[in-house]
Amino acid sequence: QKEVEQDPGPLSVPEGAIVSLNCTYSNSAFQYFMWYRQYSRKGPELLMYTYSSGNKEDGRFTAQVDKSSKYISLFIRDSQPSDSATYLCAMSAGSGYALNFGKGTSLLVTP
Amino acid sequence: EPEVTQTPSHQVTQMGQEVILRCVPISNHLYFYWYRQILGQKVEFLVSFYNNEISEKSEIFDDQFSVERPDGSNFTLKIRSTKLEDSAMYFCASSAGIHNEQFFGPGTRLTVL
């Protein structure tokens, strides 16, 4: 069983839509959860960083963590064409530890 | 805004040759990491480094790999004898402390022929 599962998509939405991206995981030791955005052939760019369960909001982005279900989500409100990228979830058992990545979901926001 | 930098952006080498990938982490960061991403696959952890020693490494990081912080700014990954399957994007990351986020560099594309 893979530690981190993420639907690769692609996911295509019209501009202005609300986007929901999700990951599931199997390792109950994971406590730190992150979302990165990656443009083609570039490095991952950190979007959201959360610890344990709960919600965190930053501008148009909201991250949710449900540790009881081993499920994390990223919501993007008022999506823009510039949001078109691959979104990677990542998690670790401890801060400073290795990150375990999902395979990434490819998102296309069409004008 | 401070950022992680990596050189070169693209390295082409022959199988069996040694390569050194270079990274300059964000100033004042204390934790350093190398990850790789084979084309079409997920980002995979290789090694973490703190206080001039390896703190964690994955199964991928075998005896062919080594890391070094030769001075106060650079952090390097050496692959002693490259294989075809080492072809990948290699990302360096750094974090300020044990409770901080990891910031990634733009990557070095390694092509082994």
C-alpha cells in the first residue's frame, strides 16, 4: 500500500470555479501536512503548511486535515488560469523529517 | 525574497562518470535536503543533513551518493558512478529549523547517457 495517494487528474475547471484537491495516506504517524505547487520542470513551491488536524486559510487557499480519516484537502476559490499547475501534497512524521509526496494532481483552469 | 539556488540547471553525463550537483540554501537555514523526481513520478526523499552530518537517508541513497557542506554556503550532492536510472530532476531544499517548512530550489536536471 502506497503511503500517500493522490489522483493524478488531469482536472480541468473553468475560471472562477472552486477547486478541490485531495490526498489520502496510510501512515498514522504523519503529523505535518503541506501543499506544494509545481509548474512544469520547476521546483515545488510551498503553498500551505499545517500541523495535525484542522483548517488553515491563506487568501484563496484553504487546507483541511482530517487525521481520523487520513485525508487532506486543498481548496482553491475563484480559480485563475495562473493556478494551472501540478499540486503536490506532502507529509511527514515529524518536523524536519523527510517529506513523503503524493504523485501530484495536474490542474488546468481555462479562461 | 530569499530562495534556494541550484547549479547547474542541466547536467549531461556519461554512464559511470561522477557528477556533483550544487545548492546554495537560504541563508541562516540549518537543515538541508536532497530529493529527486524521475520524469512522470513523484518527488522522492534522498537525504537530510544537519550540523554537518546526515540525519536521515532513504534506501535510494546508497554508497554511490554522498553529501557535503564544504563551506558556509554550499551544499553538494555527489554521485560517484552514474547509472542510466539516475536520470532525474534533483531538488535541494532547506528549512530554518526543526519546526519549519522546507523550501525547494529550482532543480538540476541530470541526464545520464
